[in-house]
Amino acid sequence: MSIHIVALGNEGDSFHQDNRPSGLIRTYLGRSPLVSGDESSLLLNATSTVARPVFTEYQASAFGNVKLVVHDCPVWDIFDSDWYTSRNLIGGADIIVIKYNVNDKFSFHEVRDNYIPVIKRALNSVPVIIAAVGTRQNEELPCTCPLCTSDRGSCVSTTEGIQLAKELGATYLELHSLDDFYIGKYFGGVLEYFMIQALNQKTSEKMKKRKMSSSFHGIRPPQLEQPEKMPVLKAEASHYNSDLNNLLFCCQCVDVVFYNPDLKEVVEAHKIVLCAVSHVFMLLFNVKSPADIQDSSIIRTTQDLFAINRDPAFSGASQDSPGNPPLRVIVKDVLFCSCLSDILRFIYSGAFQWEELEEDIRKKLKDSGDVSSVIEKVKCILKTPGKVNQFIINCLRNCKTYQARKPLWFYSTSLKFFLNKPMLADVVFEIQGTTVPAHRAILVARCEVMAAMFNGNYMEAKSVLIPVYGVSKETFLSFLEYLYTDSCCPAGIFQAMCLLICAEMYQVSRLQHICELFIITQLQSMPSRELAAMNLDIVDLLKKAKFHHSDCLSTWLLHFIATNYLIFSQKPEFQDLSVEERSFVEKHRWPSNMYLKQLAEYRKYIHSRKCRCLVM
């Protein structure tokens, strides 16, 4: 606790400098038995005026442990130079001391005309002491007669001092000298009385604040607990790589067969996969014309390596397609043909395993020149028209590093070129009066339901036109996009739910998880206001998720409704929850019913106390 005293005015005698008394404030601080602090510490504090250049600051301890801070300003010009500091100090003062010398009329007028108006504006029930310092000259004793005018020429009369004290409601003191009596008992007694009053007032105010604080905290505001953690949805790893790689070994939906120059079958393959990685095969299977390619090296490689056998009398592969039989392709180059199975395995694996391909070729061809020749032909097959295949060169230079840095699937972008296009299509889906072409090989590799449909004893196995029911064209195209590219991007929550239903119908579990994650991400990103205003029926979404065996999504949606209970409980569809679902939501609701009851009681208490709640 501290007491702040502001002292204003100059108590020195400007006409008699030799007998000028020492400062009133410093003398009191140095002699009072209630103030601790030696002369050196007072002088040190008095000279430290950098922080507040307007006032000389004294610091000491009074009554043992009470900090006493005195700011003394003897000259009005200095006081007026920093009005902001002066006003703040007067406003925060506990006691104000106004002092002047009775033999210095100028110091009195300065107090009366300058300091007093400022104090009147800032005064707020703060005790004021007016100290008239000194003995009037040419008089043994000061005249106290109100009618006496003997000292009115150069001295300040007692009447003038008393009149000034009345204007302020101040205590008037005349200190004839700065000795122990006038300083210690007279001035000191009055000042210490006001100091005790200030301490008592501060202690009383502090106790009132404590009582108000304790009464306010009689009932503490309820603590809002954190909502329960939402279930974590684990994404399923992609098996796009293995799906297309297994297509080479399952021998399903084969539409091209390669033969050696002796017309012996070497390997079966799929046009759509080969064309997805090579312009040579696009040219060979008439997907593109030489005018489209405009690259002589690709055209020459196609003519040198392959030839199509269209002889109807040729007995070859069995008819594995409901339409045309597999195309027969003769491999002219004997060395290339001997390594064709390894080359196709390399292509189906994504065209990244260059080291493994070179090692497989070396096992069959002992001559390093033959190995290099076959590798060069593979590079020409995978070449982009009109460009030097720096991509392939980089892969060959540092294959292991490239595979570790970029394990992306080669077909994810190239197969999209054939999506919903009639090129090489061998099946057509009829949806809502329109047709969507597709490729059996991709469908069989990526979807087990379609693999069973096209290879079992079903009507679809022998039919080219297949009707699709219960799915819109946009949803089915998104479904095919996932099968071809292993990715999808629904336009919104509704489309994601439709795609989830389609994925459940064809048992593509990873696509289901992608749609679930999309719906969850979209709902989590919505602010509360948007959730309250949205037209999406969250309960209907929950029922659809349950009906289509999307357990992860249905569980998450129940937690989501419970976590946003105050929003969804106001919606009409909330009544459509089953008894079991309603019980779950009520059990896990946030904020809890107990918290809302405690909050209502706390608000009632606050209003009854007629005090403003600082928490809510």
C-alpha cells in the first residue's frame, strides 16, 4: 500500500537569499520519526528526475511498511510545461500540500492565480493543506488583526491565507520556521493525520472489493467441458497398381494376342492398357493416324516391330469377347519378341521398373549389344511424339532414386484420355436414355462385381449394351472416373452421398471411404451459422449411410449431431431420429443437459444480485 502526496508552490524567500529556509517537504521527510529513510536516499531520489522532469520526486517509508511518494513542483512555469503529467499526478494524489512564503507576494499570487484553479478542477474529496512559511519581516510577532494592513505591501497577510483555505476547504497552517516544533508537531501532525485517514479509506475500499468479489463468486460460473472426440476415419490404401498389374496375369477381357514370326502365341494383352502408355500401340490399333502422331521415329518403330494378321483362316486364341475376337499381332523382331512378356510386365507395372526390365532382358539375351537394342526399342515405344524422352533417360540414369522420390502410377492420367470415349470401347452402359462407352478390361481389373458380371453366366457377359438403374449419369461417370484414375472430386455433399451409394452397389470399398471422408471434411469445415441455415437434411444423410452399410459415416454423423445438439435439435428432421439414435444423441450431447441447468441457475443468481456478469 502507498500514499501519494503532491506539493505545489515555492516556500523560499526570494528577497533574503542568505536566510532562505530549507525545503518544507525535504525537512519533514528528514526529521519525522514516522518516516524511515536516511538523507542520502532522499537526496538520491530527489535528483532522479529523468522519468518525471516536472516534479522532484521523494520516496520513503512511513509507518513501517507504507510506501510514501512525494512529488514537489515549486515553479508554475515548469508545472505548466507538461500538463499531461501534472494533471495525472494531481488526479492520483491522496494529499495535496500548497506552500508559499509569507514574505514573497509573488509566490502567493502564483499559488492563488495558477495552482488553485487547476486544483479546483481536479479536486475530488482529497485533503488539502495550505502552509504559509516564514515570519513576516519588520515584525516581532505576526499581526492577527483582520483590520491590520501594516504588512500588506510586501507580505502575505493571514487573512489572505485563511480566505484561500476557505475557497478550497483546506487546512491553513502558518509555519514561522522549519524547526522541530513547526515541522514535527504542527505540520507533521496534520499531515500524518491525513495520511492515516487515507490509509483507512484505502483499507476500507479494499475490504469492500474483497466482499463484493467473494459475494460474486458465491456461485461460480459452470465449466463447459470439451465435446467428445469424433471417431477417426481411417483411409484405405490404394490398390490401383496391383489391380492393373494383375490384369496381365488373369487373362480376362483379352483383346490382343502377340505372336512370334513363326506364328506361335507369345502373350495376351489389352489394347486399352497398351495405348494408355504408348503412341506406337495407338498407331498400331488405329486409335491415332500417322497424321496425328507426326513423328517419323514412332511411325518407323511401329512398322519395324509389328504387323497385324487379319487372315480369317488363322487359328489362334479363343474368343474371349462377346464381340470381335482378339486382334492378332505378329512381332517381327525376334529378339524383341523373345523379351515381350518381360516388356509387357514392365508396362503393366507402370513403366518405372527400368533396372528390373534390363536385368530380365540380360537373362535372356547374353549379348550386351542385343540388350541395348531391345532397351532402345522399349524407349521408342514409350516416347512422346516430337520430344526427346528426357523422362526415360532420367529414369535409366538413376532408377532407384526416381522410384523412391515419385512412386506415382503411370496410368492415372493417361487412362483418363479414354474415359467416356468410344475409342477401343467394348461395352456401352445405357443410363437415363443416354449411353456411356467403357472398357471391360479396366472395369474387370478395378471392380470385383463387374469382373463377376462380365466373366460369369450372366446376360452382361455376352451383351455389349448394358442398362444401369438407380444411378444418375453424372454419378456413374464419377464412378467410372475413379475406376480409370483412382481419384474423384464430388461437387458437394449430395453428389458424394450418391457416389457412395453407387460404390456400395458395386462393392468398391475404397471409393466408399473417399466419399465418407469428403462428406465429413465438408461438414467439419462449416461454421455454426452455416450449419443452422443449411437445407441439407442431416438425419436423412444418417439414415442413408446406415441403409448402405456405411458404418463409419453413420457413427460419425451421430456424434456430429450430438456435438452440435443446440443447432440440430431445433430442426424439424430431428424428430425423425429413432429411439435408439435419440438416446445416443441425448447421452453424448454437447453442451450437456447438466451444464445448461447449472448455467440457468448461475444466470438467475447473477440477475438476483443485480450485478453484471463478467463471464457470460
